[in-house]
Amino acid sequence: MKKELNVKEEIQKNSLNEKEKCLMRLLFGDRVTKKKIQMLMDGLDFAYGNSNYLLMLSCLGYQTDWKYFPKKYISSFQAIYRRFQVMNSKSIPWLIQQIRRLREKDIPVMLLKGVALWSYYVKDTPRLMSDFDIAIPEEHYQEAISILCEEGAYLQDETAYSATIIGKNSIDLHRWIFKTAGEKETDIWKRAIPISFYGVDVFVLDPIDMIIHQLDNQSRNIFLAESVDRRMKWMYDVRRIFQKIGKFPLEEIVNRSKEFHAAYRVRFMLEQFSDCFPEMLSKEELDRYLPSTVEYQKWLVNAFKFRKAIVQYDSYGYLPESSISPIHFVRSTKKEYYHYQYLKDELRLEDPDTTFLKYFKKMKHIDGMKSFLGRYLPRIGIGKKKQKGS
């Protein structure tokens, strides 16, 4: 008998555990005790443990002047903290050089994600940045790719919304800040905050847009089964943004998220935020502004079905060109259907007549089907050309 998907169980798997929640609350004002520190350090692995957890624990150490931390471990925590500082200091100069080249051509640049938080919203905390995310207006997109691909860098990958440029480090160049392109009709660039980034004029998202972008991005990480070890970062970052602006503008966040077609994602992530910081956002208040409707619940089920389908499978759900049997082909198509349902429920596709077949064709999976049939059918004697004289 087929086991039904347990959404609550899936949410629990992808939420902060009790240790992580405790650490998060201590970082934002809960009373630190010896018992709590011992609990946080129980079973800690400095060599192979979650690097983000270790970094945040080291931040707590500095924040509390190492009160209740075992003396024999303090130097290890300090080394972790310094290591992240050094990693950032080594990679940032290359990014500055690339941004300066874009600005010399009068191309506006917006810092996104980690580098935006690190340079403006969460300036006093080192962080792991494996790559850099920046955005430029869509009309400058191709020119920006050409500029960044000079001097030895190259285009590694390109999607509908961004391109990955590889040089001394990696830059994800976004023409759409939200992957749904939901910002096209909004004033996202007009609302952006101008800042100086090591002497170069750039922008960062305004606080409301920054919060929504963090929530939207982390929800995608969850549903794409990516960055599991970074699940504390988004919570810490969003909490710090609220701390910087001095308020929790829930109504503004909700209204703005609807403009970006991201209301369901925002609802999903704010449920987890409320679980960690109920004094800032109660479940009742969240339900009042973003109710858990039947449509939302349906979206959530499809989102987790999608996640289940793409675990150990290409994150974008494309049909594998190396399929060798009808079973593989059918399974892949089924996974792609979950992807379609997930997007359909989330975006309420602009064309209500967008059927799965139309979507399948638009995503060029029809080409994959043709390629598969062209390889498979001759193996079972269909479509083989007859030899002369046979």
C-alpha cells in the first residue's frame, strides 16, 4: 500500500532542530546559562560538524565574552571565526574588480544574498560565501555577461533568470532577482538602497524586498533539497534585518510578497520563523494576514511531492538524455509533472489553458522524448532501416 505524504513530517525534517532554535534565541537576547551552553556543545564535532552552526556558536562566544564556554574550546571557536574572516577577505577583492568594470560601463549593480547582507545588513558577522550573487537590469544582461567573461573568466551555465560566471571565484549574475520574474512590473530598482561597496556605488534591496528575497530563496533551497546545512543562515539573517529596521512590518511583507507571486513561499517560511520567535510573530497574527487556505495546503503538498521526486535527481527535473528504458522515461515524466503542478499552484500560470503537454513542450522536454524514442525504439526492432537484399 502506497504511503501518503506526511507534510508535517516533511516540514519538521527541514526546520531548525531544538539545538539550533536554542542557539538562535540566545543570539537574540535569551538568557545564557551554563546548562544551555553544555547542551549546544553536546556531541560537537569541530572537524566535520555543520560549519554554519560552529560559526554561529563562535559568534555567541564573542557576543557573551565566552561566558560559560569551556576554556579548552575557546581557541577552536576563535579559529573558526577568523577562518571565515580570512576567506572573505581573500575573495572580496576579485568581486570588487568585476563590479568596478561593470560600473565603468554605467551598468547599475545590485548586491544580493550573502554579499548584500554582509556588506550592509549584517556587517559585523563573518559568513561563508561560496559564490557571489549580483543583479543588473535586464536590458544590460548580455553586455554584462560579455564584460565579465573577459580577462580569463568564462560562462559556465545559464538559466532563464541568471548566468554563472567563473573566474577566480564564482558570480551568479541575475537579470531576474526573483526566479519567477515577478518583479518585472514592480519598482524594485527604484526602492533599492544605494551604498558604497569599497568605494564602488552599488545597490542593495530595500529591507522589505530583502526579507522576501531571503524567505523566497530559502524555500527554494528546501524544495530543491539544497543547502540543508545552511538552514540557520536564513533565520539569522532575517532576524538581523528586523533588528536593523527596528520593527516587524508583517502587513508590508505580505502585500509585497503578493506582487512577487511569492506569498505562499513567504507564508511557509514565516511559519518556521514564528516557531522560533513566537514573541515577534504569533501563528494567529500570521493566519490573519496570510491564512492557510485550501489552495495553500494544496501547493504545499505539491511542493513536497516535487521535493521528494527530485531528490537524487536533476534539480530542474529535465528528462535524462541517458534514459535506457521506458520505466526510466515514465518515472522522469512523472517527476516533471510534479514540477509542473508545483509551478502551476505557486504561480497560477498566466495562461489558464497551459496544460501539462503545453508546458512539457515549452520546456523542450518534447525534444528529450524524441531523442529517447530515437534511441530506444531501434533496440526493440522498431524504426530500423531494412538492409538491402534482406
